Amino acid sequence: MLTDLLTASNPLPEELDERLAAQLAFVVEVDRLKTVLRQSPLAAAARRENDAEHSWHLALMVILLAEYADEPIDVGHTMALVVVHDLVEIYAGDTPLYDTVGAATQEARERAAADRLFGLLPADQATLLRGLWDEFEAKSTPEARFAKALDRLEPLLLNWMARGGTWRTPGVTAAVSRARTSAIAEASRALGAAAEAIIGEGERRGWVASEA
Amino acid sequence: MLTDLLTASNPLPEELDERLAAQLAFVVEVDRLKTVLRQSPLAAAARRENDAEHSWHLALMVILLAEYADEPIDVGHTMALVVVHDLVEIYAGDTPLYDTVGAATQEARERAAADRLFGLLPADQATLLRGLWDEFEAKSTPEARFAKALDRLEPLLLNWMARGGTWRTPGVTAAVSRARTSAIAEASRALGAAAEAIIGEGERRGWVASEA
Ligand SMILES: [Ca+2]
């Protein structure tokens, strides 16, 4: 949590005005999201996915899959939620979906990270981004519920393509996968049915265990 | 251009309905954007940036920097433009900003890639994504002009942080960098001035050459 800002060793030109300088220093700092690795393997290469790529993938899924939201959603607002949703992991790290130990401290770690990260921005934008992150975490709007659903659906697709992926984490079964992805059906009956098709067929093929 | 789809070797479950199956196969296929490398070095790690990370970075910049657009813009629409803008590079590859040889064939290669890629989607969504990509390329709206400006500003920030980066490409000078990033000032006087501050100070420090 006490790492220097990336721009500390190489400040942006002094002639920028204060507000824009803070915004651009933040834009540079969040480059770190590209280095936060998730557990999910890519479908297109033999390496794990990072948070920035994952966030982009969700944004595209919002555009393509919004029609399946059970409650009407604003596409632009949902995109803003997914673009911002993992930023705190820059300082808090990724907590894998199947990591119950990490989950216990996740909330406190992420809240401290949010205070530091969003505090770099001008006050109005700190409030804006903190609000988007809180909305996503609390699933307090149709947009947040749909964003959370996509956040659960994307790794299911990657597990399918890997013929296992994080489904092979010790202790994970089809029932555990169903429980961890229940947010999908909460926001979309159609995508919930697709998730069940993927988990069910994955189970039949032995890509996710039936019993622990 | 004739690569099989990623899902060809591992089709999604058959019970998905046709429209959703096509959409999800597209979602899987665009995982490839995470493997398309740009020339720009990351600020946060010693490797080059990929197109998916870059597209995410632009989407966040839209949220933070929209206030500097000289013409009013719709933030959600601008995010959709940047999320989609590099997709054709999945089949056409990245054409670096300073690659004049590649630039000669870029338009034809990218148009063929767009036909194939967007053709995977249901017809209405193929039209939607093709329209977003055409709008971005043609800079035909305030949103597209601002999206293009951010597409030019982000690598300038990465070059600054690398104390050179692609500025050190043979043949590139401060004048070349100014010409290649003129889209920034076309959409935003404030961001255009920031770009000039970055290039000008980069030149004074010897990170970009004054003369070829
Ligand atoms: Ca490009």
C-alpha cells in the first residue's frame, strides 16, 4: 500500500494545470492494472488474464449482451461500472473467486486501496469513481447487477475454452461454481441458463468435478 | 485471415439458442485482442502493451477527461467507440503509428478483417459494431474525434514514462510526433496543449530527437 506513484520518479511536465496534472498522473498510475493477474487462463494464449484485459472484455460484453438484462439498463453507465470495477486491485491485489481465505480480508483491503487510489483524483472525480465502485460492489442498481453478472460469466467462458481452467482449483466442484456464479441468473434469466448449460456440460465432460 | 475460430476446436454447448451462441462465440473470439501487441511500453512493467489493455485504458480516460472535449460528447457512446476501435486488429494486426509502409496497406487489410470479424455476429449487431468502427475511423462525430484524440494521447503518456518509448523509433522526431498526434488538438485545445507540453519537454530532455 505504500508504493510510490509511478509518476513520483518521473513527474509530468510542470506546465500542466493542477487539475489536469492530477488526472493524467492517475491515468498513468492505473497502468498498474495491466500487471494484476487473475487466475483465469486466456482462450487465445497460454497465460493468465490481467485485470485491464478482463475489464475491457466486460465492456464489450455489455454492448453485445445488454439485451439479455431482465431489468432495463443504461449501456453507457454499465460500461463505466465495469471499466472501474477492478481498479482497487492495483493496491489490494486480485482475490480469486475460489479463495475463501483472501475473501475474509478482501473488503478491508479493498476499501483502504480505494481511499488511496481515488484520493489521487480531484475531489469531484474521486467521488464519481468511488460511487461507481460502491454501486458495483453493492449491486444496488440494475446496471450494477448486470455488470456483476458479466464479471461472473466471462471466466466461465474462459474455463470452458481451457477445458477446466479455474474449475480445477482444489475444492471446486460444479456446485461451488454454481454458487459463485449465481449473480448471473439474478440479473438475466437467459444468461443464467447459458451459465448452467456451460457448467452442466463441463461437469458431464469432467472439466469440473461433481464431488469434492 | 483464414485462422479457425477459437471455438472451432471446442464449440460452446449445443443447447444455447442460435443468437446467443453466435454472440458468445464472438466474445470468445475477441479474446485474441489480448495477444495483439502494440509498440508502446507499459509504464508499470517491462513489456509492450496489448490492444485489449490499451482499449480499457482509453475507456477510463473517456470518463476522466471528457470535460476537455471542445464539442459536447456523450460519454457512453465515446466509451463504446474506444472499446470497439481496435477489434479489427485481431485479424489485421497492429499498424504502429510510425510505420509508413504498413500504413499503405492498412485500410484494405482492416476492411477485410472487419468483414470477417463483424460477420460472426447476428446481422443487427454486425451493423452496430461496423458502424462504431467506421465512425471512429472517419472521425465523423464529436465522440469519434475525442476517442481518436485519446488514442493518440495515451501512447504519449507511455513514451513520457519510458523516457522515450516509441519516440526512439528510427526516423521519429518531435516534429513527426507532433504531426502524428495532431488529432488531439483537433478535439481538445486543453489536451492538445498538454500533448505539446509533453512532446516539447521530451524534446528538451533528448527523449525524442529534434532532427532526423
Ligand atoms: Ca490501433
